Amino acid sequence: MKQNPIIFHLKKYVLFFGLLTLLFSCGTKKDIVYFQDVDLVGSSRAIKSYNPVIHPDDMLTIIVSALDQDAVRPFNLPVVSFIRQNTIGGATQQTYLVDSNGNIDFPVLGTLKLAGLNRIQATTLIKDLLKEYIKNPIVNIRTVNFKVTVLGEVNRPGTYTIANERITLVEALGLAGDMTIQAERKNVLVIREENGKKTYNRVDMTSESVFNSPVYYLVQNDVIYVEPNNSRAKSSTVGPSTNATLGVISTLVTVAALIISITK
């Protein structure tokens, strides 16, 4: 029996829209899974030693203590009281801003160059200088504005303040809610400022090589950008309204084909 030409053409349209949908939704496991070349059998690797160093524009709290509290008082910045609207007031420790030359102005001791030193080195430097004035001084240093920024195809883009001053690229992506299904996992960009210059590092998150990357451990003010994959780029070209229109047309064609088939 000869097929109705209208039904034949409607079926072609349905097939066309089905193929179009597959075109914009195709993807493979290799495009999505992290660390694909990690050994299946349990293994271990040495963890790189990582000690973040102090940079210009870092904001530091430096607290000096000892058994003799009167002796350490001149070496600590005064605590600042504050009152927030509709809340009970509180107090906060004043901070030292590392200037563009890497220096801070420390009470009594004067100008100290801390940029380029890690926390242990900076602590040792200050303790050695304090020994002239204080017996057995204790020095505690913290960076209070350590932050990284995550942008692009992640679920919660934004800037994140890190309390412990130590974070990996994997952890930063976790803070941002992980990469979306439409993220390009093989080409994550980490932008870093070093010695007044911007550096750009590309990381393949589908490979275990990420663990050996020089940007695996992030530093103050790093920016992570996750670009969209090809599927996302194609869908953005078509646009949400176009996708909706294609869906409506496909549905109408299918309904029309069924009606003609039933009424024939």
C-alpha cells in the first residue's frame, strides 16, 4: 500500500528534529570524568611540600604574646571596637597591610620586609628581633584576606575567602559547586600574578597530571576560569528561544502525523 506523502514528509521532519536534538546533546564519558589515567589499583604518591609566601597587598594579623603580658603590649596593634547595626558590638584585631615594596611598619621594630617569606620564615624573623626586648616571645601570623576567584562554567561562581591559607585547585572547584556538565574539563585556566606579571596556566582536569601542576596549590588572588565545552557553545549559538521553538515545532509535527494516521 502506497504511503500518504503527507505522512512521509512529516516522518522526515520528526527524524530531522530528533537528529538535531542529538547533535546538541552529544557527549562522551571521556569529556566528563576527572583523573581518568589514575591507576585502578591502589597507589600512592609523595605530596609536594607547599608553604604559601607573603605577597604585597596581603593583610596580616600579627599577635605577639609571652608570659609577661606588659612586655608584649607595645608590640601589638590595639584592638578596635565596633558596633554593627541592630547587633551587639564586638572587637577585632587590627591588621598590617603589606605595601607594594613588600614591607610592613611594625611597632618598635620599624619597617620589616616580609614579602617572599613563608609564615615560618616571617615568624622566625620577628621572634629573633623581639628577643632583644622580650623573653621567649611567641608570634602568631595569619593572612586574613587570602582569597581565590572561580568563574565560568561552575555552579556557584564567585570569590572565596580561605581561612587556612592553603587550598588546591580541586578544592576551589568544589567550593564553587563543581564544574557544570557543559564545562570544558581539559582546558581549565588559572590566572596568577607573580612579581607584577600575569601568568596563565592551563590544566587538564581529566588527567592525573593536575596533581603535578605548578598551580595545583593556589595562591592569594588566583583566578580560575572554566570555559564552556563545544556543546555549550553550540547551544548558545542556537539560543534558548530557538531551542524552545524547535521543541514546539517537533511536537506539533508529531501530533499532526498521529492525527493524519488515525483519521486516514
